[in-house]
Amino acid sequence: MEIVEIAKMIEAKIKSLELGREILKEYAQEKAETIGTYDKAMAKTIIALKNGAEFNLDGHVVKNPLTTVTERIARGICFQEKIDMELAEAKYKNAIVGMSAISSELNGYQSIFRHLEERG
């Protein structure tokens, strides 16, 4: 590999990290919003259950559950919000891992660059 090629690869990795940083901000916002949506849905569902509201969960009618199981039932009712929250979390973590991989590649190219620079 030529030193100019390595310099171009380093530049490309830096641009990838800059882009990734912006994408990571978006994913962090999405993650925070889905957590808020889930928490709000849970609170509203628990309040509604305690106030005697009736819910249909996969063909099963739920009304006035025991206090000890209200939260567990609310989690079942709010399952889609939980799925959305978990997917946003996974997307965010995956982006962090991707950024770390790009950073490792950048470090490798920088080492090669230094080695070629010392030889050349």
C-alpha cells in the first residue's frame, strides 16, 4: 500500500465517524422518545386499570385486576411500545458498535501510515 492510499483511507474513516456521530444523535433521540412513549403508555394503562377501564388483550377481557398483577398486565397491554423501545435501544447500541469498529479501522490505518512514513 502506498502512503497516499492510506491517507485517503484515513480521511474516509474520519468522514464515516463524523457521519456516524450525527446518526448516533438521531438514534439517541429516537431511543429517548420511545422510552418516554412506553413510560407514558404504562402510566396511562395502570391508571385506567385502577379506574375500572376494560381492556381486551388477545381476546381476553381485563377489568379491575388485582393490584399485585396490575403492572404485569399493563406491560402486556403496552407490548408494542415495549417492542418499539427495545428496537430503538438495539439500533442505538448497534450504531455504537459500528462506530467502534470504524474507530478501530482508523487506528489500524494510522499505524500503517506511521510505519510507511518512517520507512519512506
